[in-house]
Amino acid sequence: MMKMTCAIMMLTPTTLLLRPKVLYKTTSSYSFLLSLLSLALMKPQSNSHLHLDYISVPLLLLSYWLLPLTILASQGVMAKEPTGRQRTFLAALVTLQSAISLTFMANNLTLMYIMFEATLIPTLVIITRWGQQAERLTAGTYFMLYTLLTSMPLLLATLFMNNLTFTPTPFSTITQPINTWSEFLLWVSCLLAFLTKMPLYGLHLWLPKAHVEAPIAGSMVLAAILLKLGGYGMIRMMQTLPTTKTDMFLPFLVLALWGAILANLTCLQQTDLKSLIAYSSVSHMGLVIASVTLQTQWGLSGAMLLMVAHGFTSSALFCLANTTYERTNTRILILTRGLHNILPLATAWWLLTNLLNIAMPPSLNFTGELLIASALFNWCPTTIIMFGLSMLITASYSLHMFLSTQMGMPLMNLPTQPTHTREHLMMALHMTPLIMVSMKPELVL
């Protein structure tokens, strides 16, 4: 683990010192090598400094795997930038990956909090410096304020628990007696920061703005990794804080399930392609929040499967949206129609990715949602109505997105480049591991 951590950290000075001609080649090769070497971590090991288990390993491998894909996705746009901006961009991406890695490897709550907050800085730099529109500063402000305001209670709760245990709080259940009111405040303080990062519906306003304004690499990391930090933090809090009844989480459960339905309905009226994909992430993460708060084995397994599957699927959708944007210079659904006649192979990728977003069996998305549905139904049979409605609307907006972008006659008479090998490689590297894990879900569970 230390070898992987040091290797990813040393990639930052490497990007700043490389010659311009080999900058992208070396960085891509280096990150691909790291992603392959990270597969050796599939068998969790632990030492006195860093910690890996069956909860952190799948998400850590996902973050390592997506680093080279973000570099490949950005290459088309960033190649036109000055060399200094390219170096800074790659350094920000690698720094963000280093902070994410240390978050998943943390063995106590204090280190996890520090690294969790450290991801804010490079993400903010990527959004505000390389965003595509003038509103990127507003998006960065929303992202910073939501994160900082909800992280303050988490800091206070962390300090309280450190004083309670006289040491940085490890991920094991606190046995010291705590009165009921203090326990309730601890739960709310700790969960608020992670529910905002997921995000829970009502605390989600920063996410569509950040996605729409961020460059493609920022959108991929936001959807695939940073949202999963919220789910990972919630699971760790369930392990650390004193156990409590599920009834205390009833407001979060109801808001998560209803929020999933409302986010899906919002997807149906979106005209911006990236905004639509962002709201779909809100709906999927609502299911993850509901399953984690049930505190059951099936719920936890379903949450882990859906987080990994959504990481690949949403990142692939943003890659396809970027492929369309680079050719049409617009993300308006009605203006990007008719691409089936021009880019038929890209349409095949669109169809496969949308089917995975719908959770078509026997994909990993389907397995995760099936476990979540079973856990929710076992807890309260009425939840199957909300879950079924959410699935129905998900299928509706996914098919709407596919038909709007691919079918019909093109409205814009622009010269269109054919899809590049780099873009097909990106999609293959998204779909292949997802399909392989779908055939053997034990790798994630």
C-alpha cells in the first residue's frame, strides 16, 4: 500500500518536469501501470499505518482505474492549451487521486476527515480554472460552501470522539457510555457531511452546477469517485458510532427514496445532457443512502455493488456526452439528435451504457438494485412502490436520452469528425471491467 501511495504522489512532480512532447504519453502510461499494479490490492491487507478491507478496496481500485481514463478523456481539449496549463491540470488530477487514495486507506476517523476535506482543493481548482463557461465560479462557490458548512459539524464530532477515546478514533464501535442526546447529535453531525457529498436530495444543488461547469475529467471524478466518498464515510460511521435503531434514520430514508423519484422526474425535463446525467446520479445515490441506513448485510452489499457499478456507468455517460460536445459544441438534447447516421459505433456505446444505467440484467447495476430492493422490502413492504416507480422513471429518461441524441435527422449541418480510437478505448476500458465484475460480483462483496 505504501508503494502505491508513494508512486501516485511522485506522479505530481513527474508531470511538472516532463518534456512537453512526452507529457501525455508518459503520464498516461504511468497511470495505466499504477491501475494494473493496484489490482494486487484486491486481497485486502493491513498494517499499523494504513488500512484496507472489503469496503475500501473496491472503491480504491475504482479510483485508480479511472485516473488514466480521465487523462485520456481530457487529451483532446487540453492538447490545445499552453504547456503550463496542461502541467497544472495533470498535477491537480494526480493530487486529487492521492487525496482520494489516502481517504480510502485511512485507519482512523481523523485521517479520513483530513483527506476527505483535502479533496476539496484540487476539485475546486479543476472546476474554476478549466470550466467551460463563465458560471464556473458560481459552481465552485456552491461546491465549496456546501462542503465546508456541512463539514464543520463532522470536525466537531471527530474532536469529541477523539477526546472520548483519548486517541484518533479507529473504525471500531465506541464502547464508552454516551447519553442519548449526545449520541443523536453525533449521528447527525457525522452523517450531514457525507449526505451532502452523496448528495441527499435537498442538499444536492451544488452537484448539477458543478457537473455542468466542470471539464470532462472533473465530471468523471465527481460522478465516479467523489460521490462514493459520501457512501464510504456513511458506512464507516455505522462501524464507529454506537449502534442505534433504524427508526432514527427514518427521515433520511424517506427523503432518499422520495428524492430519488423527484430527481428522476427532474431528469425528464432537462435539456442539458450533462445536467440530466448529474440528476441521474442524485437518484442512484438516493438508493445507496436508503440501503446503507438500513444497517443490514443485504443493504450494505447492494450499496457497495451499486456504487461500483454507478462509478463506471456515470463516468462512461459523461465520456459519451463529451464526445458529442466536441463535435457539435452544444449539450442541448434537441440539437444533438441524428448522431446514429453519422457515428453508428458511438451509438452502440450509447445503447449499451443506457441499458446499464437502467440496470438491465445480468449487469452489476441490476444485482446491486436487486439487493437494495430486497433489503428495503424486508424492512417495509411499502417501499417497493417507491422503488418500482423510481425504476420506471429511470428507464423512461434513459430511453429519452438515447432517442433524443441518436435518432431522427440532424438539425445542425456541421462537419463531424469520426470517432477516434482513443474514445473507443475509453469506452472499452469502462465497460470491460464492469462486465467482468458483473460475472463475478464476489470481487466487490
